[in-house]
Amino acid sequence: MAIYKDLQTKLTLRWTDVDDVMATQRALIEVTPAGASLELPRGAKGEKGDPGTPGPQVWWTGLITKPSELPGDLTGTDRGAAWVDTVSKSMYVWDGSDFFEIPEFVGLRGEPGETATIQVGSVVTGEEAKVSVDMAASTDSVTVLDFELPPGPRGIQGGKGDPGDQGPLSSADDVDVVTVPPSAGDALTWSGSKWVPQQATAPVGPFALSASDFSVANVNLIQSGGWSSQIVATMTVPELPFDWRPLVVGGRVEMETPLGYQVDVEVRVGNAQKGDIVGYGRGHELQRWHDATIIQPEYSQAVTPGSSYGVVKANTATSIYVVLVKAGGTIGSWRSGRKNNGLVVMAQPVNTGY
């Protein structure tokens, strides 16, 4: 082991240029040979020094792309002036006599983030405008905003818009087709609170016979005592999708009768002899062509909308007969014509709701 005697002439103390030597105030000591050791006493702590001069206040001045662009005419009054190098990302600060560099002062550009998406959630009417984030519905990339907005002032009357698509009538608030489902021939009728289906009341038709549809009756003196009725025209009405009753609008039959002999006209439905009478024309004695028998509506009993008299059931075809009947007299030749004959009938739907 080396002794102090050996180290007396081999201990070298020298200053060496290193970074920031003025700040550390440290000296480098070299001891040879390499295996020698040296113990030095720690110095005593010195007294607190005087406050230093405040450093310059940094103030932003501009951008450069290389240090050579820094100005060379700065003075002490420019202390704190700073420039940022957009290439090296360093900042250069003037300390009153020279520039010192702060490396990596400007951060590097990061990776692009996800594009934010805003969606409108609920929009309700409130007293004042408010907006809040619906955390339950939002995600990392989608933000859902709920709005509470006060009603604005009433605007001016706008122009008439284009017609909208027609919606189903059954979905209207004032229509009820569920309680009583509609049937064929029903029409919507106001019940006092809603429109409901009821059997249609408007007549359907007309159904008519012309003069050529009538036959001619020619009864001689001998035949006149034994006859009681004769069919002179038949009308066939096809089946209709609702119950209905024949409503005779009018008609006429030409005939000539002798004194003391009367022939009337009956309009019957369903059967020429037993069918319900729905029309009637009263003849008279000594009738002539110009004095034709006029047929008018006629029922042989009292009838209400709900009566079954004269009713033809739905989906049933029927026939209506024009029948001449002897109403008075015993014998006497007579005859009917056809020149101006006719009969008009409407199909009146039965409405049992009244």
C-alpha cells in the first residue's frame, strides 16, 4: 500500500474544463498510482450568500428556423427577449449579454385523435335554455347532448303547405270502427262523440222499367168475369251487399175500362200474388188512355226503419212485379196499353239503428 511519503510528489491538483464548471465550483483531483487512496477533510459550511440578481423576465418575441436568424443588435434593455426555433424546437433567451438555449422547449406534434361526433338526444320545452351530456348514451367517440329549450315567440303565418299523404281513416281520433266493426253497406255516422259505422241510409239505384218492358192486357167481355189479376211487367234486381226495401219513385200504366169496371195497379216484391205491396195505382171507371193510372209508393201496413216489411235480404236477387187487379165491376171488356208506361224503383238500405 502506498504511504503518504510516496504520494507527496505524485499528488496533482488541477482545474479541468468541464460543462457548467462555474456552477459546480468543483476541481478534479488525480492520484497516482491507481491503487493509492487519499482522505481529505470536509470543509465547513459557509455563511448564506447575498441574494442574487433577478433573472430576466422572459417575453415572447418571434419565431426562427435557425440560430443565425437571431438578432445581433440587442442590449441590456432587451433582457428576457425570447425566440423559438421551429426546427429544433429550442427557445433562445437573451440574458442581456448573450443568448442561452432551452432545448426541447416546444413539444412535438402528437398523433391525430379521433374525430368527435355530436348527437342530439332529447329536446324538451323548459323555462330556460339548458344543455347537458347524456353520459349513459355517450361513448368515447360520440357525445349525446340533451336540450331543454324555452318556446320561442309565435312566428308569422306561413304559406299553405303541400298536401300530405292520406292516412287511414280508421286511425283518426274521432273515428271508432273497433267497438262495432263495419259491415257491407255501412256508412260513418256521428254518434255525438265519434264517427261510427251504421247501415247506409242513402238509396241505391235507380232500377227502372221502360214502356217496352210492359205487356198488353186485352180482356174481352166473356173473360172479364173470371179474371182477378194479371202480371204486365217484371223487374229483376241483382243481389246487393246489404238489406234493402224497394222505394217506388213513380210509374204509370195506360188502360181503357168500361163504365162500372175498375182496374188498379199493384207493385209487389218477391212474389206476384203474396209479395209485400210497395207501390199502388188506383184506377177508376170509364178510364181512357189519356187518363193513365199513376203508381205511387204504398205499403199495406205501418212501417218503420227496423220493420221487416218489404225487406230484401243482403246478397239475394229478387223480382218486382207490376200486377193489374180487378177492383170493381162484374163484366166488361177492357185493355191496357204500353206507350207511356214505366216504373222507377230505388233500393233503400234498411237502417235498424233508428
